[in-house]
Amino acid sequence: MDRKRLIFLIVWGFFWVGLAPGQDLAKRYNQMDFAGIVRELHEVSPDSLTLEQQLLLAESQARLGDGGNALTGLQRLLAESPEDDRILTSAGIVYHSMGKFTLSETCLTRALELNPRNSKALLTRSMLLLYLRRFSEAEASFRQADKADPGLRQTRLFQRIGSELYSATQRPADMRRHFEYLEDYYASQNDAEKSAKYRRKIRLLAAANDQLLYRVQSHAERVELPLVDFAPGVYYKCLLLPRDGKTYRILLDTGNAVGWTIHHPDLLTLLENRFGGEQNVATGSLEKNLKSRELLTVSLDLGDCKMTYLLGLFFKKPRENYFDANLNPIFIRNRVVTLDFVHNKFLLRSKAQFDRDLAAEPLHSLVKLPFYGYEWPFVPVEVNGYAPALAMIETGAEDLSLKEAFARFIHLPLTPATRVWGDRKLSYYEASEVSVQFGPHILYRPRVEIWPRRFYDRITGLYDQVMIGPYALHERFIISFDPFENVVVIQTARRD
């Protein structure tokens, strides 16, 4: 072998050994193997990690909901190279996972100023804009990412973000187009099962006749419906749906990520439904997934108004004492939605009517907060007077609670505890002396439950650091979700 050829093979060998793992990690990242990447890179000495590996580790940790640990090493890199678009993109991903949306947008905006064709920054920004409820901008950023790197279409991360994005638009025609692409893609991969799954989704969406989903129809500018507690002393708020001599309870649950679920089999025939395929679904009170069936409820008549084209699921009641149906009112975008925990009322108002009503209220009783999230409603709060946090107003939960990862991040002392829930014994933690402040309002608990993170966004890693349930709101607050200005208006009022 001549000397030049030998040198070439040696150099190429070193190049290949150094490059292949990075290429492999990047591919696995785009296929959402975040846990595998973290496991592999944790076995390598931190001093031996390349810049690309450090960034992939931080991003993977963040997308698994561990943004606090991911931020530690990333801040050093950002300080050393504040104008590196790759590092800025990673910072945007980590800050998003921690609910620091302003910092995330600042980093991603600067990354794209430095490199307008940074497809990862564009794709990441599309998810951020969804949480900021800037839906048309999110769609534009997603399309720009596709144009900058058409190869992304073959990746699970791109496909999942597309599914989230087009579902969030609530436009069946756009959802169908995305699912048609996925149907063809999986057919080309000889994955008949997944291809058939998307084919069933397409057929179901066709029944919506290209009408926007979750729309309230009423001639009245103000619709007021009574709410009832699920049971005495149980402050889950329910609408009553009388049909054929029976009354069915519909829980208003802002934690329902699907938007609409039916649990009583009577409602499958009493309401006009179309049905799709089967899938497994997780619910907060159960450890195991349940079998469910996709459905589209054409119309839900509530008396003074009706809702049209509710896309959701049917699964049987997991226990006898369970809701008959479950509706997330956050999915309504053509009315201001108000949950009145003082007078037990559910209000659906036009924007003009809401503004008129608000103008008549004393200013000291109102506070406006930014409204984040496209499935779950998040607002900024402060914990114990020093820790900014992202709180979810979760009307399907109980009282005030925190997530364990966040509690440890802000150094709360934790005490192990157990609780019996149904037929399960649950382990969690407790912390003492916790206060949560939003605007001028403070929720104080001498002891508060600290729970492990179970549900979180599997794309971004975002989770509710604080959960504010109906027990914390009962007889004290009126909560309005304004989808036109993207604000949450919190009002205090006396019961009389």
C-alpha cells in the first residue's frame, strides 16, 4: 500500500470514529430517543464531551422535563459563546421546558438572526409559539423549518410537532392534510398498522365538513349555565345534561388534554357521534392505560347554546362514581370562557360583552395574567416570595400542589408521605409553609403535597410546576379565559 493511501485511510478512520457517534446521536435525537441519549452521554466523562454532545445532552434532559439540571452546564457555554446560534437554540429549548417563555423566545430570535436557516431553531420556535397562543406564527415557523431542511419530514420529532400544531389550529382540513402525509409516509415504511391509524383519523375528520372544532353557537352574547359540585364537599364543577329522563354530569376539566371525552355509553347514542379507531389513554386517577375509541360529537346542545364538532375519545367509566363526560373549556376559542367558583356559574360571552361586563366591575377586584398553553391553561406565579413558577389552573385536580422536580430545584425541604387513592397506595412528599402568589392574591398552605411528575409535554418537556385546583378556587375566585387577548382575568367577589 502506498504512503499517501495509508495516510488517507488513517485520517478517514479518525474522522469516521469521531463523526459517526455524533451523527448517530443527532439522528436518535430527531427520532425522540431522549432517554437513550441521556443514558449514553452520562456514561462519558463530562470533560470528554464535544460541544455537539453537550448540547444534545442538555436538550434531551430538557425534553424529558429536567430543564433545571440541563441549564447548569448550558449557562457556562452561553457565557463563553453568546453569539453561537447552536448554543442559543439549545438555550431556547431548555428555557421553554422550564416555562421561561420570554427567555426562550429571546434566545431563539437571536439564533435565527445569526442563522435564518437554523431548522432546529425554527422547529423549536413553532412549539414555543403554540404555547404563546400565536397560532398562525407557529404554523409559519413550522413551514420555514420544513423549507430549510426537507429531510426533517422523515423524523418523528417533526411529525409529532406537526400533529400538535395542526390539531391546535382546530381546522380539520389542515389536520387531514398532515395525517395524509403521515399515512403515506408509514405506508412507504411498510408500517401498515400506523398507516391504517392515520387513515381512520382522516375519515373521522371528514365528518366535520371542514368546520372549525369546538365552536359555541348562540344568538345571545352572554350565555350563563349553572354548575353543580360533583358531590357534597367535592368541588369539581359539572354541567348538567338532561336527556330522556336522566341527567348526565359533564366535568369541566382544564386538564383534559384530549378536549372532550365521553364515559357513559348512553351518550354514544343520545348525542350525534362519528367514530374512529381505538387507542390507549392515560388518566390522572389510574395507573394503567385504558382502551378508548376516537370520536367526533357533531353537536352538544346545552340549552341556551350548543357546541359543534367536538373531537375526542370514548372510554368506559373506570369506576362507578365517575363523570359521564369531560369537557376542557380551554378548547373554546370563539367565546370568553368564565368559571365562576363563587356563584357556581359557567359563562360564555362574546368579547364585546365580556369587555362591557368587566368595565362595570371595580378595578381592585380584577387582575390580568398572561394566558399560556393551547391545551392546558398556564399562568405565571411566584412561590414563597422568591421563586418564579408556571402554574396550571387545573379544574380536574384538587387543591394546591407542586411537582417534585420543581420543589427540589427551589430547595424546598421535603418530607415523605403516603396516601390511599381508590385501591392504590401512592407515595409522594409534603412541604410546609408554601405560598403561591398571582397578582395581589396569595394562596397559603401550612402543608402542601409535592407529587412526582407524571404528565408532561413529551415534545418540549414542559410541565406544571404548580397546580391550582378547584379546592383553592372554591367560593373565592371567578376565572375568565380570554382567547382574544390571551389573558386570564382573575376576579374576587362576595358570594352575595
